[in-house]
Amino acid sequence: MKEDSIKITFLGTGTSSGVPMIGCDCAVCTSGDPKDNRLRSSILVNTPGFTFVIDTTPDFRYQMLRTKTKTLNAVVFTHAHKDHIAGLDDVRAFNYLMKKPMNVYASARTNEALKKDFYYAFGENKYPGVPELILHTIDETPFAIGDTLMEPILVWHHKMEVYGFRFNDFTYITDANKIDEDQKKKIIGSKVLVLNALRREPHISHFTLSEAIALAEELKVPEVYFTHISHQLGLHKDVESELPPHIHLAFDGLEINL
């Protein structure tokens, strides 16, 4: 890795049920193309001397194993839905390996959900081996993780506030169906944009494929990847062939170097 480079790895690119979905025998869920197999959405960010993830999905343990991740310095959360926080317990492996607590960055609402869902990590008399966490409350104010400055972007997941993040020339937004104009301004100038595109049919809280394409074109970002994809969107190769040249479907294991 170059001295100032950043590598982003897509740990998962699927929606809350993952792909294949339990009990489904549709063409996507039974596809033999590895790009049609999608764990829940998350990314791993490697910078020189520092590593963090955005969201810890129910697949977090397997995601760490298949990327052979041995060090993790921080966790950043977009919001408190289970498909984005459920794997947090497994950071205790990094507590053990690195001999220190895990720094966690999340909104006040998300931190309250973490305290409720992982109550055993915050009690006065902790059972040995529970996750060791240091919660940091974030808002729209930029904050640093190591040498990386994170700029939160407030987006709407129906009526729920969710944070996307811009760092360097990269913007990551998942679980959204509306972005206010003042927040769009934070995205403009990015070289790479990751945006959710759930399916073709309208959805109450996610961008559809056409809505995601329209937003990407409006923001004029030169390289765009769609994530948080459901089996309803279609086969990876078919959807990819429909997209403009600068827009792609992300897939599990995809790496981007900045």
C-alpha cells in the first residue's frame, strides 16, 4: 500500500435478508455466479497503519475471516437496524488480539440501541470475555479516525435518519431513499460514490435502480457503485449490462484503491 493510499473492500453488498434469501429458488438465489451471492452490506477500509469497518452485519465474523483481517482499529455505524449492527459482539476477537477496547463511532440514537442490544458489554460487573467498547457519539460534525477525516452525510431511510460518510474522494451511502439538497453538496466532487439500489420496484425506504441512477447522474460523480442489493433486482451480469459505463453493481470482495 502506498504511503497515502486507501483501500476499500466490499465485505457485503446485499440487503437485510442477504442473497440467496432463505427458502427462495428464484434465478438469482440459485445462480452459480459468485457475484450473485451477497452478504449483508458493509465495507472494510484500510489506510496506512489504520483499519476500520462501516457497519458490523450479522455476517461480520465470516466477513473478517474471508478477508483475513487481523487488526481492526474502529467501527463506524450508519444506523441501528439489525442488518448493520448485529455482528458487533465479534469485535471481542480484536479486543483479545490487540489487547485494547474497540472505538465505536455512531449517532446518539444508534449508541442507545447498542447499549440495549449489547447490554452485557456495558454493565458494572461484566462477565469475562464480553466486548470491550468505547462509544463515541457523532453528529454532522466531521471527525477523525486515525489520519482519515470522516464527513457525515445525513440521509433519509423513510423517516429514519441515517449517516453516510465521505472521506477523501470516496462517499458511502446505504439505506436511503431521500437526500436533502444541503447534504448532496457534501457529495459533489467525490471521485467514487457508493449508493444503495435495492430493486426495480418502488420501496418505502430505499432507492430503486432508476432512482439511484438518476441521483448518480445528477451528482456527476465519475465512478459509481450500487450496493444493498436484493434478489429482486436481477442477475448481476444482466443488470450490469444495462448500466451506463461509469456505473456498476458492487459485489462482495470488490476492492477500490484511492
